[in-house]
Amino acid sequence: MIWASGWKLASAVSQAGGLGLIGSGSMYPDVLKEHIRQCKQATSRPFGVNIPLLYPGIEKHIEIVVEENVPIIFTSAGNPKTWTNVLKEKGITVVHVVSSSKFALKAEEAGCDAVVAEGFEAGGHNGREETTSMVLIPAVCRTVKIPVISAGGMATGRQMLAAMVLGAEGVQFGSRFVASEEASSHPSFKQAVIRAKEGDTALTLKQLTPVRMMRNKFFKEVQEAEWRGATSAELQSLLGRARAKKGMFEGDLDEGELEIGQTSALIDNILPAGKIVEMLWKEFSEALQQPLRQS
Ligand SMILES: Cc1cc2nc3c(=O)[nH]c(=O)nc-3n(C[C@H](O)[C@H](O)[C@H](O)COP(=O)(O)O)c2cc1C
């Protein structure tokens, strides 16, 4: 996750038994290299790197993960055909993030080892189709043969079990880990996440790249621009540069872009990442023992 998952968060998750991912989307190449090296120092367990494929200078990021022998790469926001073979030839496991069955099939055809099926509820960039995880997980599972990891709208172990009942073989959590001690997100943003209630996030900027964010001052400006029929160029100019950094990393809760998922309504504490992994596993195991709610 951009501006959230650096080496501290990724290594803490891996150390606790999950698969931690470094979000390279907000990193210059030398910064990414440093995060990978620090992560290796902090844990001997496997970790991965997420690379959004649409960002400029992607070749350099690919070069670094190969050089540094990162075993698992999660790609997103782009065509999986371009880089999957290059990475797989180096023995790297490649997982691609999709928001529809159509894109899941393309990822499978491109040779990806697994897909992340990311539903409408998820924080950050998202699909235009607005398919919720409840529909997307079974739809993707019946379309592809490769393993499906679900994402979007999950912040508890019980939800993890529900995703697996629907056919997912793993779950990718995002928003829950923004509210972790190790996330590099600004403390004010983390506080805003734990204060958020149902309805406090929305999917917006569909004309450019759809993104789920908090309904703050910046969101309202975008919404008003969209209502008066702003062109893509006008929206792009309103967005400007470094909005996400301003909000999530620098903590400007009014002017910044605050990417977070619907699960912010379920998250009410900031915990060490290892504790979150432990809690998810405990909730999952308890839910497995007693799947139905007792009245
Ligand atoms: C702050 C933030 C930044 C994110 N950045 C990225 C990113 O750079 N690349 C990516 O593939 N997904 C990104 N995501 C999506 C997450 O990886 C994950 O799929 C999503 O958060 C799961 O849904 P959830 O928020 O309901 O847990 C981001 C999500 C958040 C909340």
C-alpha cells in the first residue's frame, strides 16, 4: 500500500506468519532498494513487493526486485502480459490484482500464478465495475483455475473464513494494516481511519482512475466538479500532484487524498501488525469452530 507499507510493516506481517508486502508505488527506485534490504534484515521469512504497473519508471523497479531476489511480486493497475514472463523467467512467483472475472482470465492467460480478486469495498484504486467481494470471489473462482486471493471489505478473521467459504484460498488485507503501529501512514490519518463510520468512504474519480477514499474536503471538491460535468483534464488538474502523499503521509486531512476501504467502519484500534495477524488467525479459528452466529 502506497504511503503505508514499507519494510517495517511488511517485515512485521511476515514475521507474524502472514506474507508482508512492500508497496513500491510511492517509492523511488533507491528507496525501494533500501526497503527491501531493511526488510531482509528484519525477517528471514518470505515477503513480497507490490508493483503498480502503470507508474512511470517501472523498468527500474523490476530490475531491483530481480537483483534483490524478491521471491514474490504482486502486480496491479496494468496489463499483466507485459512483465509476468520477465519475472517468471527469473523464478519469481507473480500474483496480479484484478477487479473482474474478465481481467482474472487475462492474468491467468498471461501466466500469473494466482490472482487477487479485489472487490468494490477495498481502499485505494479499484475497478470501474463496482463488483462487491461477495459477487466477485465466486465469479472469479468459477472463471480461473489458478488460486484466488480475495481482497476488499475484510478486516476480521470471520470475514476471512467467509471469503474462503466463497472459494478464496487466501485473503489480502489492506485497510486493517493502515491502522497498525508499523504503517508509515501519518498518525492523523490512522486516527481518522479508526474514527470512520459506515458511509465515510466512497469510490470516486471514475473518469480518471477510480479510487476509494474518505469523504473529506478534497473529496467534496472532486464530487462538486463531477456534478458540474468537469472534463478529465479539469479533474486531473484538481487532483494535481502528490495528493495521496499530502493526505496519507503528511497528514493533511482536508486537502489530501485519503485512500481507505469500507472496513474503516469496523476498525477501531491501532495495533502492532503482528498482533493484528494473531487476532485475525484467532478469529478465523474460532469462526471455523462455530461458523453460525449464536442467538
Ligand atoms: C492506503 C492504501 C494504499 C493502497 N495502495 C495500493 C497499491 O499501491 N497497490 C495495490 O495493488 N493496491 C493498493 N491498495 C489496495 C490494497 O492492496 C488491498 O488490496 C485493499 O486495501 C484491500 O481491501 P481493504 O482495504 O478492504 O482491506 C491500497 C489500499 C490502501 C488502503
